Amino acid sequence: MKHKKKFNHLSRTSAHRKAMLANMACSLIMHKRIKTTVAKAKALRMYVEPLINKSKNDSTHSRRMVFRYLQNKEAVTELFRDISEKVANRPGGYTRILKLGNRQGDAAEMCLIELVDYNENMLSAKSGEGEKKRTRRSRRGKKSSKSQAAEQVAETSAENTSAVEDAEVVEDSSSNVQDSNSAPADNDDVKKEE
Amino acid sequence: MAHPKRKTSKTRRDKRRTHYKATVPALGVCSNCGATIRLHRVCQECGHYRGKLAIEKEVTV
């Protein structure tokens, strides 16, 4: 039964899987970007990110711990010398997976997995994203205030159907938004009309 | 071992297969070059992803 066997075994024995991930991790560290299938990339992400985390603390012990996983001293040197510097200010999330589409032959979904800090183009994109989020937040705030006013009007209209027409007029004319904000007053007016 | 008592009739077989359907892939438009792309994937034409250059042409090959 497959209970609690949550991680992807990639159709390999444990030793085969570890060896493959070690090789892939070395390739990623040396080349900064490798092309592979999405399933392997996701497995690799779980494998290398803790190693990159360890590289932030440059000690003999952490180097040996990383070497246990990589089994490649060139890769360990590269990781502790160059990558750890680049990555120093990033609190996790060191890799990015870019999906490319399906491979011919077996239609496996392919992707690029890369170290985030080594892709200059996408780094500039990140700063732009932050601004976008801010603008969206403000727009949302405006909408909610409008919709609240609309809701308040709607509540009054729900009580008696004759007020529906009035409410629609208020919603349509943007100049009357301030009027709709004073919903309790509207409510009184409606009752007087009744 | 248990065995089927009856051959599955054409109707039963076909009724079962009414749920075998192909799904339409989610498609979008590349914000850089306007080509049709599959969502959440790098544009095959220009290598852009979410409006930013993700990969140069040579690397994609």
C-alpha cells in the first residue's frame, strides 16, 4: 500500500535515486541551469535547497555534510565559494522551475531548473512584481468600499422592492457614490417614501 | 478465481467509454510576441515567461 509514501520514487531503487540526485545536484551547481523532466526537477529541488542552505555556514563540518550528498569536491568548492555569496540574502527558494512543454518520444513534461540568483533577466522581473502587487491591493480596497456601499443599498432594496430602481441609479452614477456611502440616511428616505 | 459470467455487451462497453474524453489544454497569449502558448509554460517562440525574458533561443534547443 502507498500509505504515507509521499515523495516521488522516480521508479528507482533508493541507491539509484540518491546517485542520480547527487549527479543532478552537481550539474546544477556547476552549470547553474539544467534541463530535465518536471518530476525530477521537483525531486532535485528538495535535494539541493537544504544543501545550499548549509553552504551559508562555511565550516569544515558543513562542507563534509554537503560532500556526503554531492560526492564531488569541485561542486562543493563551487557551492561554498560562489553560490553561497550570491544566495546570502535569500531566505530559501533558491531554485526556479520553468516549464517548457512536452518532450518528443515519451511526451514527458520538460523544464529548466535554475538557481534564481544566476538568472539576471528574471531578477529584474521580481522587483516589478512587487509594485504590481501594491497597485492591485489599492484597487481592491477601492472596489471593496464601493461594493460595501452597493451592499448597503442592496440591503435596503431587499426590504422593499420599490427601492430597487433608486439603488440602481445610485450605483450607475459615480458622482453619487458619496450619497450611497450614507446608507442609513437612504434607508430613512426609503421608509418615508413607503 | 472469479470470472465474468457474461460477455460485456456492446452497450455496456460503450456506456463505460462515454467518460473517456480528451481535455482541452489551457491556452493563453504570450504578452511579449502574441503567440499562442500553453499556460504556465515558457513561450516557445520568444522564450519569455510572464513578460520577462526567461531563456535565450540557443538554450531552448
